[in-house]
Amino acid sequence: MESSEKIQSIRAAMPAVREHVYLNTGTFGPLPQVAIDAMRAESDREFRDGRITTASYERANDLKQRARQEVARLLGCRPEQIALTRHTTDGINLAVMGRNWQPGEELVTTDMEHPGAQGPIFNVARRYGVIVRTARLGTGAGDVASAMARLIGPRTRMVVLSHLTWNTGAILPVGDVAELAHRVGALVVVDGAQSAGSIPVDVAALGVDVYAIPGQKWLCGPEGTGAVYFSDAALDQLHLTVVGYASLAPNGLEPIGGYFVPKPTAERFEVGGVHLPAIAGQVAAMRWLREEVEYDWIFQRIAELGRYAVGRLAATDGVAVLTPTDRMAGLVSFTVRGADPQRLVEALARRDVIVRWITHPYSIRLSAGFYNTEDDIDRLIDALEDARAEVSER
Ligand SMILES: Cc1ncc(COP(=O)(O)O)c(C=O)c1O
């Protein structure tokens, strides 16, 4: 299919991207038709069948396994290394809380992390006396691996960083950092919230230990879905923090004799019941991305649109692009001279151009998704003039 024809057929399947100038996939991706159809069908089935037959359990297990398989294909690992979660933050918590931390042990991270990673990090710092060493990376434009190397030492037990940062959209060298961390025996935990579905990811080639992803952003699935990868080393070393029947091996619990045997696979990090319509939507969206839209095309298109956005923004008077352009994909952060980012984002929303403002650095962030067009970016640039005049007038 020719590219423009392909984009039209993608847009035909995603009403939200026709409704607005939709440049905020970094927050939520638009749902494709197949996802909403699968969610409705699953809800109807639950309503009709009552969720209680043996077939319903088998169906639930099958659907969850299909979700793990889709994620494993995306990340380049085995389905047994994947646990389903509710969002990225769940996966990061499972990793960071999964160590029996001793006071004085160290965790290395960066100043570009989202609260979804900062929360678990500062929780173990407060709860167990873990020392947090934070690399100051600014916009992520400098020598990230060297900045991390200076902090990684004999007491480092874990390194936590984003693959693609939520604030400036910088791609961080997680493979290099993993090599440094492994030299001292530390586990590497990656926040993949902005990378999964926006850039190629191969967890084995990167050599990372944990890779946490959402379903609802670049993978265009429903809210309440996510997954996390564990390397074999991570599976060996990390303990369970939240545990339930879904964590157990068959006949793995004997309350009277007092034993508890978790599943041998990453599935042991799952706990209990899930919202099956959401999983059905996640599977349908990911299958559509893989089979119909095709990941290679997606990654290339996102990079192309990101570059186009940077070009247009950089050529606009008073706009400063904060994103390091030699290591970016579809997230672009910028400021506009004389315009408060929050007020500007609100003014753009009144013109039906949906971007967001972020706090560190205080700026505006656009996300270019594979379903966007150059025209969407042009409409943002046009609206920017007008919106900027509105907010600087007051
Ligand atoms: C880099 C990063 N990490 C974590 C999160 C939190 O994601 P979730 O809601 O999937 O836990 C976000 C959400 O914006 C993010 O951008």
C-alpha cells in the first residue's frame, strides 16, 4: 500500500485522530476500531455468559497468554518472561520493591525520570535507607553513559532509567548503561512508557533486566493495561511484593503444611483478577499494529514526523526546541518566547490542537504518532501564532 493511502486507512480506523489535531500519544494513544470492537465483544460475552463457566476461565487464560505473546514479540523475548500489569508504574514497582534492600545500598537513576519511576525509588529510599544517586542529565543531550558511570559503584544494586524520556523525548543509551551496571552486579530497570511502540526495542540486545511498558500510550490500547519483562537474572533475584492466586504454580499452596510455590515464569508477578475487556482491547490493538500497520513502518513514520515537527518549530520565530535532535523519535518539547506553557496549551486546546505542558523543564510537549500527518503539525504551527497572541495579550 502506498504510504498516503496507508495513513488514510489508519486514520479511518481511529476516529479520535480525525476529531482533533491529536498530538498527545505520550499521554494516551487513540484507540483503533479493532480495540473498541474487541472490548465491546468481551463485555457482551461477560454479560451474557456470567463469567463462571470453565470455558470462561480457559478463555481468560488464553487471552492473557495472547497478550503476553504480543508483548514478547514487540520486546524480543519469550512470553514466559512477561507479566501483565495495569500500567508502566506497576512494573517499575515490582522491580524496585522486589529487592530485600539493606540500608546503605545504592540505586542510581536520572533527573529525567517520571513520577512513575521516582515514586517507587523514593519509597525504597525512605523505607529501607537506600541511597539514591541521581545523574543530572539536563535535556539528555550530553554524554549520558559517562554521567551514569560516575555514579555506579560497588554498592550499586540497581539502575533505573527511561529508554525515551517523558520530558524532552531524549533516547537514553540503556544498552551502554546496562553494561556498566552489570560490571558491578546491579540490575537494570527500564521505564519503557514512551519507547514501547515508538522506537524498536530488543530487550535481549539491550541486555536490560526489567522493562516496564504501558498499553495505553504508543501501543494504542485501553487504560489499565501494561506489561513488564524480566530477564532470567531478574527472575532469579527479585522477590514478590504483591502476591495472589495468579502468582501460584498449580497446587502451589498448602496452607496447612504451610508451603507456597510461585510459578516458575514471570507470570508469578501477576496477582489476581483482571479486567478482561481491557486485555481483549490490548491484544486487538497490538495485533493490528503488528500485522496491519507493521511496527517497522510505525517506527520509521514516527521518527519522520518527529523530525518534521522539529524542522517546523525551529523555523518558527520565538520557539526554542528542547529535545536533543540527534537522539529523538516522536516526542518534542519546546518553549515559545513570552508564552506561559500551560496557558498556551489551553489556548491550543480551544483551537482543537491537543498537546500538553510538562513541568521539568516547564515547556510544551507534542507527540507525533504514526497516524498523524504533516498537516497535523502544520495546523499546530498555524494555531501557535494565534494562541500565542491570545495568551501574551492578557
Ligand atoms: C516515562 C513515563 N513513565 C511512566 C509513566 C506512567 O505511566 P503509567 O500510567 O503507564 O504507569 C509515564 C506516563 O506518562 C511516562 O511518560
